[in-house]
Amino acid sequence: MSFDRLQHLITVPVSVNGIESRFVLDSGIGLTLLRSELAESIRVRPTGASLTGRRMSGQSVTIPLGEAPTMAFAGSSFEQVETGILDMSSFPDELAGIGGFLSLAFFADRPLTVDYGRGVVIVETRETVAARYAEVAPAPSTCSATGPR
């Protein structure tokens, strides 16, 4: 699946309950987040539970949790996906078209490769990972008591 760049971020197409949107592929977040407007438009209701996490700055953030009826990316589709519902109204204008943040938890049972050179994200299988490793040539290296050369 091809990705786009938004400054330093990678964005990918995600379908949420049949609505196509761009999501930031976020390797540092533990839970997929939906923009509150998108969540409302597809009728994702808060479950009454919430999650508190910390931003990289250390700031504590609490968000309500909900369940997206369906989410799909690159041929992988799931039902009743637990998501955070995020008010992004104060985010920079560059993120206005972003529907949320896709966490690595979405890929919990599948290896994922981000190929920056080709501009693609690949949801792997055991077979494709084995084939990828078979293509890799070992890089020569040397070590000594004083450190690598």
C-alpha cells in the first residue's frame, strides 16, 4: 500500500465503517485514535471507558474509548475495533484532512514493513518475511577490542 508524507509523518488510507480517510501511521502510540468528527459521523459512541496516556512531553492526556464497527487497511479488516476518540480541533491546519492515528496494535498478529525507498507499507505474512530475508545480503563488519571500525 502506497503511503504519503505529511512533513515527517507517514499517512495511509484507512476505511472506517466504509468511510475512506487518511490516517497517520504512528509507531509510538498504543491505541488507534479516531478524529472525534469522524467518530461522530460513523456513529462510534463512547463506551464509558477512558484511557490516560502521556505525550512525549510528559503531559497527561485522557481520551474516551469507543468501538469502530469496521476498520480496514491494505486488505486487513477487523470488526469492533477499540479506538480512542480524539478531539483534534486544536491540531495544526496541516492535519485537518487526517481521520486519526493508526497504531501498530492494529497489526498485532502480522509483521509490518515500511519501505521508505519505495514509499510503501507492506502487511507481511510468514512467507513474505521469509522471502524478504532470503533477499538480504549480510553487511560486512569487523570488531576489535577498541570498538567497531
